[in-house]
Amino acid sequence: MKRKETREEAVKIAYCMDMNKEFDKMCPTRYVEHFELDDVDMEYLNKTIADIIDHTDEIDKNITDNSKDWKINRIAKVDLAVLRVALAEILYNDSIPDSVSINEAVEISKKYSSDDSHKFINGILGTVVRNIGR
């Protein structure tokens, strides 16, 4: 499975964790076993989900600080999952260029979210990257 496809699975896991209010670092393993996924980049998946769990407050603060007048509970759950995965990459994974994280987040939102969500996601992520000085 390519990184792009694994990233989509990370968004699905982040979404499930938020919906079920179950932030457990074993979620990726259980998810992969349940759906019998082959060739998943487990190292990336485990790191990304662990970073989301370990840094939820900081990630969410970046979202709210950079989204004009949008509180975290008003953001669509799918968009929130996409943002959390992308920000976990941007903030805690130096092996992935910021532009790749942003582009992939935009593409995932086009596939799984509403028509205009990709603009919202692109705006927040672009602003975060500019604000952290990259």
C-alpha cells in the first residue's frame, strides 16, 4: 500500500477515534487487522496516530488559532481528522515535506468531505506553515 493510501487510512482511524472518543495507540493495529489490510506502512501509521494522541491539544490549538472564528466542535469530523493527520505530519514528522502534507490533505478532503472543505483545509494548513516560519 502506498503512503497516500496509508494516509487515507490514518484519516479514517483519526475519525473513528474522535467519533468513539477512544484515543488508543493500539487503534492502528486493531484497524489494520479488522480490515485485513495488506502492505500498510505500519511505521507511518503508528507514528502519525501516536503523534495525534500525544499532541492533540497542540494540534487542536493550531487548528483553532488559524481558523477564523471556527471552534473545534463546529468543524466537520472528517475535516478535523484530515487536519489532525496533516498537522501531525507537519509538526512532528520531518521526513514529509509540508507541501506534500498539505496537498494530500486537500486531495483526501476532496474525496471524503464536502465540496468546499478542501479550501478550508488548505487555508488552515497554509496559515499554520507560514506561522511556524517554514
